[in-house]
Amino acid sequence: MSRAGDSNKITRDYFDSLLIELRHIDSVIPDTGLRLYGESFSTPVMTAALSHLKSCHPGGMAELARGAAAAGAVMWAGMGDEAELEEIVATGAKTIKIIKPYADNDMIFKKIEHARKCGVIAVGMDIDHQFDGRGRYDNVLGARMKAKTLDEIKEFIKAAQIPFIIKGVLSEKDTYKCLEAGAGGIVVSHHHGIADYAIPPLAILPKIARIVEKRVPVFVDCCVESGMDVFKALALGASAVSVGRVLMGDLKQGGAQAVTARIKAITEELAGVMSRTCSKDIENIDPAVIWKTVDINRLSR
């Protein structure tokens, strides 16, 4: 039984409250391809920025990367050392590296430089992992975190020399600041329930997408489990969508092959929904096909 205010349950319930309007006339076989940061991918289904997967599989992060590469998907990497990132990139997976908001900015600059030299396609920071929930700076595996100012973020972006993504955006105000800073992408996320009663990412996604106006990619994660979930996110303004915990189970059960199979299965389900909504590609999904349960209630009155 979930507790009151469980942000993951709220997010899951919001996903399930969204309904799909079917459209059949002039429908076509859909194209699920994604073009991102100069690279082409088979799917907008990406891995989440996971970390510490050795308990799921030996060399878990690299194994996850092999699965993503075989599926033609973007690989995201969270917390980990330099050797692990090098191993991930060596699999051939096109990788995005997310860095924690360490109190030590020199450490951040060093990690940015290393990631760029490794050949990642983008780097970024999960700005929502600064506090511990008690109004104090967090400590993650012995490393102290610290909130970052807009000026500091601008410096990180300048140092990156490749697209720099801000992860953990859940407000219009932060969206405007990301654009002012020159961010190369935004991840709409509550970090899998880092705070109770957080807005479901899909609830605020349309507002964020309208502000961004496709100037940079807008990504979404948290509680994404299926091709239907991915479709709903894309329809509401996401450029691509990250899947995390579902893939962890597959990684544990069957390694890279199981990860590849799951990403392909989610993509096939996505294509099925696209074909029944006259969505020829992921850039042309009409947001009007998404109905909220409240809309149905109004119709029945």
C-alpha cells in the first residue's frame, strides 16, 4: 500500500488518467526514429540516467549500454567513476553523462572535461539532488552536494563545449532559467519521487514545451513503463523519453539481450499507438489526441 503523497503513485495515476483519441483515416506506417545531437537513433525510448547496477548484473552499467546500443537507443549514465564511463562509451552506445551537483565545483569541471574527452554526445547535471529532504545539503556516497546558482550553471555550460542538459526541471521558472543559461536540453523529472506530492512530469510538460518552443530537446522520465506511456509523453511535448526501473529488472534477468528486447518491445507498442492516431513520426503527434478523464466526464454531463 502506497503512502499519502507518494509522488511515484501520483505520477503513475496521472499516466493512467490520460486517454487516447483514435484516428484511422489517412494513417500510415509510423517512423519511430529519433535525431538527437547530430546522431540518429531507432527509437525515442532511452535508458534513464541510472547508477550502481552491479547488483543487477556484473559490470551492470556497461551491460545496460550494450543493450541500448543494440536497440539503437540513447544511453544515459548517472553517478560513476571515470573507468566506468570509459567502459560504457567503449560499447559503442551513444551516451549522455549526468553529473551530481557536487559542492566541489572543481570536481564538476573535471568530470565535464573527462566526459567530453570520452566522446559522450552530451553532459548534464541533476539539479534536484542537492538537498536531503531535511533542508540540508545532501551527502551521496561520501560526496557533499550543494545548490547551484544560475551563474554557476552558466559556467558549467560554457566549460562543456557540447550540449549541457539540466535534469530535474519541474517548473516554468526553472525552464526560463535553463534557457537563459544556454542549456542544450531539459529533463522534466522529480527524480523518482525525491519529494512527496511532486507534480507529475506529464502534468507540467505541456507548459514547459510551450516555453521551450523546440529550441532544445525536452526529455521526460519517472514511472515510464510502456510504449503507451512513451506515446503520451511525446504527444504532450517530449522529444524523447527515459525508461529506468523496468530495464533494471530485465538487466538482472537477462543482461544486455533482455534490455534490447524490452526497448524494442516498448518501441513496437509505441509504433502501434502511433499507427492508430495518424502519427507518421515522433515529430508529428497531435497533442489533441490526448484526453484527460475529466474531459470525458464533461462530455457525459
